[in-house]
Amino acid sequence: MDTTDRIVVVAAGFGVWQAGRHLASARWTDVVHVRALARSAGSADPSGLALRLRDGTEIRVHETLPGFVPFLTAAETTLLGMRRRADWLAAEGAPDGAQRETVLFERYPPKG
């Protein structure tokens, strides 16, 4: 990982930088779906989150990125109804072949 890789959280949203370049930004109000990505048994890949935005864009953030913990805390606080990490972390230890993604948050369009 490059030392310039990071997640930056602001009141209205967040930004992701990779190799010193801005990769993506979003407002919390644009996040419509969040799922946890658990590492496969025996894999060296980090776990993390995949966030889908209103426009269909997906942003993936991994637990090894600097700023991940403040980002997760902000997401759990700002995205009302998002499952807390303690609720879904145990899924990472699931047996091989088990479900590896857990939906943490879904924003439904207003009815009308």
C-alpha cells in the first residue's frame, strides 16, 4: 500500500485517495447500499466495505487503508439503520464456501 492511500471523512461525506491521487468522493446522502466484504478463508486480501451510490458507482474501501476506522464510525453514525461492525464481523470466520458478503445498509427510494 502506498503511504498516500487514505480515506478522509468530512461531515457531509468522504473521499478516497490512492497513490496520492483522488480516486472517489461521495456525500453520505448519495450512499444507497453498503455491504461488508469478508476475506476468504486462507486469503491475504483485506476485508472491507463496498458502497454503491445513487448513480450506480461502487466505491470499495479496505480495512488496511488509513482512516478506515473513523470512516466506519462515521458511516455507522450517519447512515441510519446501518448494522454495526460487531454484528457482522463474525461472518469473516465462516467456513470456506459460505456467504462472504453481508448487506449492512440499504436506502430505499421514497414511496410516492
